[in-house]
Amino acid sequence: MTQATRVSVISPDAMNPLATSASSGMTYYVATNGLDTNSGTLNSPWRSINHATSSDSPIKAGDTIQVESGVYTELITLGKSGNSTLGNITLKANGAVTLRDPDSSKGGFREGVIQSAGKGYWTIDGFRIENTSWAGISLRDANNMIVQNNYTYQTGASGIIVLPDTYYDGGEAEVTNSNIKILNNTIERANWNWKTSNDQGTQESLSVWGVNGFEVANNTVKEGKREGIDIKVGSRNGSVHGNTVTAQAIVSGTPQGYNGGPGIYLDGNRATMFNISVYNNTVYANTADAIAIADEVPGQGDVYDIRVYNNVVYGNGKQGVNGGSGIAINSNVRDVEILHNTFVNNVQAFNIAGIDNYGGKKASNITIRNNIFANSTYRNGFIGDTDNVTLSNNLFTNGFKELYQTQGTLTNLQSNNNITGDAQFVNLKGNDFHLLASSPAIDAGFLGIGAYANKDKDGVTRSQGNDIGAYESRAG
């Protein structure tokens, strides 16, 4: 194979042009009219993306693989890593690049059309991936990865998943990934091969599994058969923000018998999870719950130190089929702050279960402040047998017999909540939940919130009055 000369900055040559490279590396090319025996230059591109990403290619840390427009039917394995000194290897689509599974009816657990095991320092940017047997992008035992601007469509399992490669027995050993960013992607029709509740390995639309240090931001997740964004099994020190999640759990209530799952799910499940912020998301029209926090496997790690704020959550659940909670907190969960969210037209606004069917310890140290809970179709809220709940400075619209229901012995249950017939949004029918100047939510919030929530969902600094809900009023 002819290898392009490596220099830190390069000018194109008329006879053997290479694009101007980044200061840290070269640019190589893949095109549908190329050959893998070529040198990978602009005028002599490779044909196969997998050839470019393989362990035998000349690609090194800091280099870019630019894939020209076209349809590529292949499985792509990242065979090497970048590093912290020279930077990421970038795999980038130039124009409309579609990746397809060579056989969408075969392939199983862990496989992705773009996949890696034990690799790090890659950026995957701008691809459309469709009709896959399992995942669109599957990163295993990964570190320092950026997945951005991709569009996955009708994947057999997750559109994008980060997971352990071989170990699934719980505890700290299952936290095998680190420093992962999943940004500005669209994930549509994930888990499309899902058939029955006994079907294995489908996972969720966007799955973050066993990751220490993550950011899941500004993605659109829609029309998934099961859960939407799932942060699980020991993932910690991360954030889920600016995402739009809709039409998830579309199998919920079907004769197949599966109840679906939440739009955004924090699930401890075999390993401890902590220090996670969920903010500035829009979660709407999902078949089941909107946001849920739980630990499905008691005794192998709890979920704690969670912040949920500035989210707009509306129109979730099917009454008589599932809980349809705007937010639900279950057992083995503690130290959760739910602040400045707007919940509208959900089956129920919140459900703090205390101890659920998974067993273990009841939820504890739950703070619910400065939220709007409006127009729930079943009930505004429920608090089960839970230790140390603070419920204060929230605004409820109350069309029901009770503002919320409680069960068991509760401690530190506060009032200072406002019950009103109308929250007075700018346009309720149009789902514009900014506040009118006459809204009772204005200047009614608790003032001692954490500095992390001192701006609203639009990025506007909250005034000294501190309005209730996701948006600070623009009035006056």
C-alpha cells in the first residue's frame, strides 16, 4: 500500500492532492469509486471505510478519514486508537453518506455498523446509518469518544450504545467506559426488530452503560419501541441535557405484553450510579413514563446525587395502561433534587414510589421544589413510603379530589405549594409553557436553590423573585 507522507501542515499538490490537514494530522479519503489498493489521497481514495479504520491502515492519532457522498454497505470496525497527545482520529462524512448493514436480518448482541472494542480517542461525525440488525453505533470498553451529528434510522437495537465488551456481572468491574460525548444526533425507530417481551438484547434507543464521565446532549430521540435515553449500570459523573425525546415505548399496552419504558431512564441495575444532571430536555408524547429514576437490582449499588431541572415534560402516558408519570422515583434511590420543571398533561405529574416491586431500600432525601404540575389526567402526584421528602413551592392545577396522595409515614413534608385552576401559560394548546405576566408561578419560587439552576431552560438568568417552572417570566 502506498502511504501518504505525514507532515503537520500540508498544501495540496496538483498531481497528488491531499486536503489541508489539521495541525495535528493528515486527511485520508474514502469514496464509492475508490480502491482499497489506492493510497487514500483525494485523487486516489480508498473504497472501504472499514479498510481505512482497520489496524493495518496508515491512519494515526490526529488524522481524519473523510468519507465522500454515497451509500456504503459494510460493517466498520475501529481497529486502532488516537491518543491524548495528538488527538482523536476523526471519521467524518462529507455530504450525504449512508451506511447500511450487509445483512439486516443477522447479527446480534454488541454488533454495530460502526463498532469498536477497547479503543479510544475517536470522533464519529455526520453519518446516516439505517436498517441494521442490531445497533447503529456500538462502542465497547471505549474511552474519549465523541459521537456527533449522526442519524440512525430503523435499527434492530439501539441507534447508539456504549457498553462493556465482555463483563456483565455487576459492580465496579462493569464500569468499563470513560469520557464519552454523544451530541446532536437523531435516533429514529430504534429497536425496530423488537418482537416479544422475551426477545433479548434490544436495549434502548440511546444506551449509556457502565460509563464514567459522559455527556448526552442536544439529541433527538423519536419513535422507539422501548425506552428512549437510558443511563444505566454504574454510569456516573455525567449529564443529559438539551435533548428532545418523543414517541418512545410505542409497544406499551400492545398484545405483546411489554409495558415499554421511560423517555429518559436512570437505572442503577447492578452497579452504583451517582452525580448525574438531567436538564433542559423536552420530553413529550411518550407512551409510558417521561423521566424515571430507579435501581432494578437491589444490593449491587444504589442511585444517588441526581439533579433534574429545567425540563419541559408533557403529554406522556396512557391512562389505564401505564403510570404515565412526568417523573417517577423508585426504590434504592436517594438524594434527588427535582427543581424548576414544567409538567403538563401527563397521566400523573410525579410518582415517588418509596419501595417498588424491585425491592430493597425505600427512596429517601427527595426534594421537589419550584415545579409546575398542571392538568394531569389521573392525579397530580403520589408519594409512597419514603424517607425525608421535601415538597414545597410548587404550583399545582387541581381538578381532582386531592392535590396529591400519600402512603405510609412521611417526614419533612412541607407545604408552601400553590393550588390554582390555571397556570396561565402563553399557549397551552400550542405547548408553549412560558408564563403570562398574570401567572401565579411568577415570583413564587423557593430562593435557596443550587447555583447550577440559576438559569432557565432558555438560558435566561433567574431573577431574585425566582419564578416556578422551567421558564423565567419575560414580563416587566
